[in-house]
Amino acid sequence: MSNQENYRPTPEEQAKLEKERTLSDADLLKKGAEYKIDEFGEKRLEVTKKQLEDLKAAGKSGPVENPDFDLKRPRGDSLFEDMLDFAKGCRTQRPDLFDPKTNTWTEWGRTRLEQIYPQLYPKGDFDKVVDRVERELKNTK
């Protein structure tokens, strides 16, 4: 097994992620969201219809997240920066992975990302970084 397969976030990284989630949840809870227990006994945050409408009107598909969300790679560098460089190259060299017209990952591109970057990260967190790359490139048209 490589070091990447054995990677675990440091206690400091875990604490930072937990703090970000807690603050985000608190903001949504203040505005009407509620915690629900799913069929597996796991707690999840359920936003109100109004919150969901507001998010959709703002062009977002889920809870408001930290726009600068990033994850550290096992060697300590930024996953966002690595993926951003990859996307910039794909815009010109691999439009089958990253559509240069819309500045979004193609379905095949997202699949490849999940193959390239071993699943060392929680799926939702990984998706936040992928989405952040798209936002960054849309803003730099």
C-alpha cells in the first residue's frame, strides 16, 4: 500500500473540517433547517423548502459552503491547486474531460477524477473541491 492509501487527515485538519461543518450547520439551523435521523441511524441536516428555493435562486444546488474549501493531499499540498492545474490543461488538451465552452467537468471528466485521485477523501468533500475548480474557471473566462 502506498502512503496515499494510508492517508488520514491530521487532528488539526479534522478539527478544522468539523468546525466548518458546524458553523455551516448552525447558520442553516438558525434559518429553519433541522437535523433528521435517516434509516441507517445517521444524523443529516435537512434544509427547508424556502432555503432550498433561495439556494436554487442563487445558483447553488445544496447548502452554502465555504467558497475556499480545500483538502490537503497526502504530501501536504493543495488538492484544489492540483486539480485546477489539471483542469486548465484539459481545457485545451482534453475537452472530453473539461468542457472549455462551459468551464465544467464532463461526466467522463468527473469519472476520471475519481479514478485519478484515490478515494482518500470523503465523497462530499472531494465534490466540493471539484465544484470549486469549476467556479474558479468560470470566473476567469
